[in-house]
Amino acid sequence: MRNISIETDTFAAIWGDRQPGEETEDAIIRRKFGIKKPSPPAPPTVAPKVGFREPRYGLELPEGFTIFRIYKGTEYRAMATDGQWLLVNSGDTYPSLHKLSRAVSGNVENAWNNWYFKSRYGKRRLVSELRDPQFNHGYTHSLSA
């Protein structure tokens, strides 16, 4: 935006030509000279935030993606956030599914076969089904079921 110096009588003439809805000198002058207001710039395209990524298995989950399991009668839930797993039960974060699972069970186990997610149809599915098919060892990839 630029400032211009004008005499008081010129300023008064501009405002004297004001029409309803014109709240600035710029609006009045734009109308007078037929200048259209430029369109605001388009907002930048923002890719959805990735909550958790496991490149070894071709897995990328959106922010907030939730998984769950039951261990010794207690249900545990974890949410993908900022590249980690947030164990909702405790508020602790873990950098991998393996470490999350170990924190819950205290054991070394195949975490891919102990955690579940709900499909878009509400069915309980193993997290291993989310991996790229070349790493699924017999499981099929099916988020729709």
C-alpha cells in the first residue's frame, strides 16, 4: 500500500463522491476509475498431517489415527500423533509400535498381531493389515471391510 499526499479540498471531494458500502478512500477511487479489487491469494495447499509413518512397512497413518488392544483384561488405546504413538491410558509416547506394545505388555511380541483398529464399517481389524502387502506375510490389505 502506498501513501499519497493530497490537499484538503481534494480529500473532501473524494469523500463527497462516496457511495453506500464504500468505507475507504481506496474503495471510492477504485469505483471512480473502474479498478476491480484483486482476488485474495489462494490459501496454501496443506497436506494432511501424518500422525505416524513406518517406512519399512510402507505405512503412513493420519494424525489422530487410533489403535487399541486388550491385555490382561485392560483395554489400551494409542493415537498416532507427531510421528509417535501416544498411549492414551498413560499419556506416554513411543517412537514405534514395537516399543508401544512392550510398554503395555512388558514382553517382546509381534505388535502387528496384537493391536487393532476399527475399519470405516466399524469392524475390528489387525494393524498388520495396514502394512504394504509385500510385508503382510499372508494378510490382505482391506480398510473397507
